[in-house]
Amino acid sequence: MKPRATPVNGALLDVKAAAAYWGGSERWLRRLLERGLVPCKRIGRNLYFKREWLDEFIDDLPGITPRQARFNAKKEHAASG
């Protein structure tokens, strides 16, 4: 089954939609998940995120503003092609 790139039930984002919300790639987001850095909710085999969780993660990054974090994610995503 192909993953959706849209919010689920209007409140939750799947991995593809969460990565797009941040301006990064799915691979980048999955790396953060593997390291336990990003909060998510597992429902069956799928992972879901609330926008608030993603925003809080960015806001809590030390020494970097949310704008810089999103810019860096977009730059990394563009470089990975």
C-alpha cells in the first residue's frame, strides 16, 4: 500500500506528510525516529505525528531557531536528490 502524503483524519500526519511539513525527506525523518529523537504514535505498522509534536521538537532544538532547522532540512533534502 502506497503511503499517503496528506494528513490523516485532519489531525495526524503520516511519515511522508510529516517530512513534507518539515521540508525534509522521509529518509531523514526515519533516521531521527531510529535515534528516538522525534515523538510519534504507532498504529499497527504505521507511524503518525501531530503537528504540535513536530513544532515542539523544532522549538526545543538547542542553539538553532525553528527557521534555521527548517532551512537546513530543506537544504539536506535538496542535496539528497
